[in-house]
Amino acid sequence: MNPRCPSVLIPYDGPTEQPNTRDIVLYLRPQYNGLEVESTLLRIIKEQKEYRRKLTLVYLANVPGDTIVERQIIERHYSLRLYYAIHGVKAFTPHMHVLFKKWGGQKATEKTVLGAFEALKKLRLSPEDLFFLWVDRRNMLKMLGQSIKRVHTESGELLHIINYDIPALLHMNSSSTNIAVMMFRTSLGYRHFRNMIDSAEAILREKGLVNKQCSIKRIFHYSQGPFEELLDAYDYVVHTDGSAVSLNNFSFSQYLFRKGIDYQEQEGLLNHPLVVFYKSEEKNIFECTKGMSYHETYLQIANITSVFLSPPCVSKDVQ
């Protein structure tokens, strides 16, 4: 059987040079991909004057699971987190060791800090069981874009599991799952866009389309900063023939290029987002530029002094 191609309902018409704009990509998680959710979002935009004037839908497509699996989109999109889920504490940077000891009160070792896949074997859990293994907030640590969950086993052992959600994310995406993708061009900024998502969430919960216990993050993903915007677009925006749109055809990428940062450098930051700033410790480029404008992000990355070339991300290989 031939793989299905993406169905592009509103073709992407290229980047904009308008100042103070964002091209925010939103996609629905596989289990919530449906016309009801899409129509709710579009109705909110139509009914509220501020959104109607300053927010435009510039891309709409349905990306089938065949495309997602064939192009390894999930593996590439979460490649840094996947690397840590596989390699565990061996992938820690020096500053991660410092942050972990400050939080946990002990040194991170291979015995007590496990990648998610090793934890599956040790605890004999399914990916979903590991994902839903509940702990309170004080047993959770976020650092450089990685998530660590501290658990006590039945035998009394204390374990720290890195990126516990990654096996479930890989498991839920298959050739049979589709993802609805939208790109909104807006001058409102990320905070106002979040307000729109909150309105949609309230309507969906009121209609009973979303379980009360379900986090909004399990329904929508949307770009929360310029680099995440670029990564989302790079993965999910395609031409009408199904071919991928090149990196140099997105608004933020062209903005950086006009500022003197070539496309190879940009792809390098997407592939290796752990960086060191002048007189500072390591940071994750996606995390530290959340909510920033294009100009603010440019000023931030101008202070990068070095990039961690390991761990490597999965390269984009689209024919």
C-alpha cells in the first residue's frame, strides 16, 4: 500500500518581512485531531475583533501518520529529549550535574539516574504506565529542556527517570495517526495567542470534548518562541505536493539571515540547542528564547560563545 500524502487545505504562501510578527505553528495531538477542535479555534478568531484583525490562518494541513513515520518527524522533533531518554546520565553536561545535585542532594550516577527506556525495563512498565506514573511537584525537575521524575520503587529504591514521557510519545504516533497542523501569522505575541488557546480549552471542556483531568498540553502543541516556531514549521509545513518547505523559506529564518546568521548556522542551532552564553552556564536555546520577539532572540543568540555538538540530533533527510 502506498503511503498517504499530506492534505494541504490552505497552502503556505511564504514568509513575511513585516516587523513584530510571529508565525505560530499549532498542531493537535493525534488523539484529539478532529474538526470540532479546529472549528472551535477558527470560530474564536472570527468572533473576537482583536484576533480577527491581527491573526491570520496562513497554513492548514492534515499530516498523515505515514508521512510522520517515513520522515521520522517525531524522532527528529524530540531528538534532544530522545537522546537523553536513551543515554541517561551519561549525556549530562557539567552544569546539569550541578543542577541535579542542588535539587536532589546527591550526585547523579548511572545507578540512580536512568534514561526512560532503561527505566521501562527495570520497572517492567509499559510506555503509558511510565508516563502516568504519578509523583508530586517536588519530585519533578526540569533542566535544559529535560524532565526528570523521582520515584520510589516497591523495593524502596530511589530512582530518577529522564524524559519519562518520550516512550509514550513515540508509541502514540504511528502510520495510522494523523496530525492537524495550522500556522497563524500574528502581531499579538505569544501571550495573546495563549489567551486564545485558553478560550478554546474552556469551550471544549464545556462541550465535554476534553476530559476534565486532561492537561491542555495533551491536546494542543503550539510554538512558544521563535526557535520553537522554526522547528515546528520545519517539521510540519509542506508544499501541496507533499514535499517539505525548506528552512530558508520561513519568516524567522529569513529574519536571522538578514541579520547575518546564515542558514547553516541556524540549522546547527536547531540540531544542537544546548549552548553556552558569554560568562554564563549552558542553556537550551528553545527554553531561553520562549516568549521573545525576533529581535530579542537575535540579541540573545548574538551572545552565544559555544555550542555542545554532542548530543547530536537526528538530521532531516527528506527526499
